[in-house]
Amino acid sequence: MANINVRIDNKIKEKAEAVFASLGITPTAAISLFYNQVIRTNSIPFKLKADIPNQKTLLALNEVKKMEKNPEKFKGYNSVESMMDDLRK
């Protein structure tokens, strides 16, 4: 029998263990189930995909691309202080 040591956020641990308890299984049993599914499927047993940026983030990314293509059309700053001074005007 092997031991596995894992560091995980306390809140995540508590929430997951509440689900395990509602299913009538221990955290050890849940991890064993996960490992067995990895072996059975020869993969992670759930879909993994990158987060998709929301509309606001997409707009900001597009704005940065425009700024990179045409930096002469956008005001630049040499320091945070000078930018903050300009914003306060």
C-alpha cells in the first residue's frame, strides 16, 4: 500500500470531502476511484480545456493587439506616477 501526500487549498478540500460524505465514500476511496479511472481510460477521466476568456477580456486583448500594431496612435508613459498624474487631470 502506498501513501500520497498532496497539498490543496483548505476550502477545496472541505467542499470535496462534503461531496464524498454525501456519496458515502472516504477521500481515500475517491482518490482510488480517480486513479482506477485513469488506468481504465488511459487518460484523465474528465474533459480538460483552457478557460475561455469572457467578452470583456476579449475586448481588452483586441485593444492590446491594436496598440501593439500602431503604438504611435496611443499615448505611452515612462512611469506609473506620470500615468496616474495624467488620469487625475
